[in-house]
Amino acid sequence: MASLAIKTTLERIAVYQFTPAHSAQARAMLGWSVEELSRQSGVSTQAIRRFEAGGELLDVTRLALAFRFEAEGLVFFPGFAPGRGMNIKGATPDPMGRPDYAMIE
């Protein structure tokens, strides 16, 4: 029960601290196009473009983006550009195990 609460808390933190600007900045840092991010994350190009333009995404979709960037060693904090973590793969849990993963946009 406690691990589910911790996982849920980490997911909520990731969803709210990962912004549309972070997504665009992280793509630029990695030299990734929207199409490359789509291939890497499983998120549609339409959803990525909508998110980076300030639109809403399902939480699971937003987590998939944050998780993929964090797998590349990037970290996100509100109000700051993404940074490279020192030996950190990020705190966002892999959304693949979520019951709503099939709804990824």
C-alpha cells in the first residue's frame, strides 16, 4: 500500500513539474524533432505539438514524455530549463505499468 502511495505521489509531482516549455527545451537539448520524440516515447506527433503549444494531455501521456526525457538524463524543476542530472535517470515512474497506459495519446 505504501509503495502505491509513493508511486502515485511521484507521478503527480512529475505531471505538474513537467511543462510544455520543458518538452520543447528538452527536445532542443537532445537535438530531437517532434517526430523523433514521438518514435522514442510512443506519443503521437499531434499530442506532442498540442502539448508544446500549451494544450492539455492525459496524465499518462505527459508521464511518458517526462519518463523518456529523464531516461536520457534530463531533470525538470518548475521555473528552470531542463538540466542534466548527475547519475540520475529521473524520478518519474515508467508509465507503461499504469492501467491507463493503453490510452496514451
